[in-house]
Amino acid sequence: LVFPEETMNNVEEDNVNHVIEFEEGARNVSHYVLAVYLVLATVTCLLGNSLVIAASLNYNAIKMDRVSLVIIQQISVADLLYGIIVILPTGISLLAGTWVLGSAACYIQAQVSAQVGSNKCSSRLK
């Protein structure tokens, strides 16, 4: 992914360009493989974390003290949100070749990614 330099410079202004540009010839098989992997990772994230939350809330299948159980539930909810807000849109963008989810989703994803330190361009933001 190539982020235009003017996009990085205008982050604090309202003139942010929300288009992800690909280098010429960069849309190859590896982009599709990565996109499919990210979508599968999101599905696995949704199923696994939903199972943990359901088991801990409905069936009392996880036997431990209340504090540890609440921490595990909170981690599952955070992982669910990360999968939906960051991983899935990234996979969709790779499949589409550009950002198709709108400027609000772009802003939310960038903020969440920067908060957890996974946004590769967050070090360039000033």
C-alpha cells in the first residue's frame, strides 16, 4: 500500500484524502491471498470470541473467579471489535483495490489502529 505524502501531511486538517493507492502492478495474487486470509481471520475471530462470551455468560462453562471471568470477557469483546473495525475493512480494501467504506469508516479504523499501535503509518502522523 502506498499512502500519498500529501495525505500524511494533511492529517490534522479536514483535507484528508481517504483513497489507498496501489503501485502499478501491485495488485497481484499476494493481495488476494492476504485479503482472503484477513476475511477468514475475521470470521474465526467472530466465531471464537462469540463462543467464549456465550459460554461465559449463558452456560457458565468457564469455571473461575468473577474477576478473571470479567477480564476474559472484556478481552473477547475487544478482540471482536478489533476484528470488525480493523481486520475486516482491511481485507475488503485489498479485495476492492481501494477504500470503499467511506471517510467515516476510514477515520475510525485509523484511530483504532493507532491506539493499539498496529497502524504502520501512525509513526508518520504528527
